[in-house]
Amino acid sequence: MKEMFEEERYDPVLLPIDVTLTDDHPLMREGIAASLSSKSKRINILGTASSYDTFFELLKMVGEPDVALLDVIMPGKSGIDIVKRLHVEKPDVRILMLSSDNSELTVMQAVNAGIEGFISKSSSADELVSAVETIADGGSYYGRDVARIIESFQCDRNPSRQQFTMRELEIIDLCCDGLSSKEVAQRLNISIRTVETHKNNIFKTMNINSTAEMVRLALEKHLIQI
């Protein structure tokens, strides 16, 4: 499986990115904030928080971030609880989970809550910067181990999906929504050429020759959720 961060990226307008960081460990907060600020001129740390309550107090002071970087496990209410409230009160905030717990249960709870990305705390500073920038520019980002967990979970729920990678399933889903290859590239933050390569692989797997046939078979085989 070709990982998301290894793919050729769509080139967005490089706008500044306002970020908040929530983690209950002070050294972790300070280290991550320093790494993000030093490695990307685009990233502006609006502020940091240590818990569910202090995160929402922070938002009252600094306003709405472009990306909320959240630890999953914290004393009291978790990062996933923050995600659920954000979707109600500030649905435009994009969310990257950063955690030392990469178990299937934790990953899928976060994904089902509606995050845009999830990477391990053992990831490099460069990968963290790439994740934040990708998510801010409209894409999604999952580390290698996390992507494999998501793909395995999706395939287990529908055997027909086992023939496709997670990226191929994303492209099938967006094509079923009526998006063109250019629009899919923009949505997933990859190049049009990469989209077309994935679509050609999908066509070969399905033994078809057109996007219309792909959409029809995807609906018939319940490859997407409608």
C-alpha cells in the first residue's frame, strides 16, 4: 500500500496556518510547539492547553484555529471528546490527533469521531509539520501504522473492499459524489496525475473502462457509504 504522505501532493496556495496544541504533558507541548514553529514558516502557534476545559478556554482567548492538534488520552475528558464538541461548535476546525496509543480501538474511535489525521507521537518533527500542512490545505494525513489499521478495519467490514487500497477507496467515494479528477486531486491534496494512476488501477481491478462504470459497480457492491 502506498502511504498518503508518500504521494505526490497538489500544490496549494501557501497560506499561514493557525494551530492550537493540546497535551497534558508540559514538556511534550513545549517540544512540539517549538518544532512546528522552527520547521515551518507557515505555522503560527496560537496557544497550548493541557485538558478539555483549558482547550475551550483557550479558544475564547485566541479564536478559532485552522488546525487543532490534540492528544487522545488526557485526564478527564479525552481528545475524542474535544473532537465531538468541536464538530458541533466549530465545524470548520480541522483536527490532527497525536498519540502514543495506536491501538485499533483508539484509532477507529478517533476516525469515527471525524478527524482529518492521526499520527504517532514517535513520528519525526518533519512528518508532524507535513501532517499539519497537509490537513490545513484540505487533505488528510495518517501515519503508516495508522493507515494500515484503518484499511484493515474497512476491509473487514466489507470483503469487496479488500481489493482496494484506502486511497483507492477514497477516490471511488469522491467520484461517486460527482467530483472530477481535478476536484479529487484538490480534495485529497495530490496531483491530477496521481489520481489518474489510482483510477487506472481501480479500472483494472474492476475490469472496466470508465468512471461511470466504476460508480455503478461501487454502488452495487456497497463499496461506499451512502
